[in-house]
Amino acid sequence: MCTMDVTRYVYWEDDGLYVGYLEEFPDYMTQGVSLEELAENLRDIFADLTSGHIPAVRRVAELNIS
């Protein structure tokens, strides 16, 4: 059985392009002329950011304060 890894992203349309970023990595945005191209570009960014080859990657995390 195949499991699928999923991550969330935020996107919007701006001047005919779709712009977006991964929720876990909000500092790294990309764009595409279609939602499919945006998703492909986001997959590429995810691979680059999680490969360990880029130093000092900023991430978002949750902190329990109670």
C-alpha cells in the first residue's frame, strides 16, 4: 500500500499568476501560470529546503505554552 506525504500551502492570484508558499516555510515563495505549475514549483522548493543543502532554513513550529 502506498502512503502519500502531504504538506499545506497558501496561495493567491496576483496579476494573472498564482503565488504561494509552504506553511512550514513561509519565507520561500514561488509562482506559476497555473495552479498545477505552482504546485510543481512548491514541490521543488520543498525538496530543496528539506535536502539539507541550504543552510539556515527558517521554519514555522508550534509551541505549547500552557
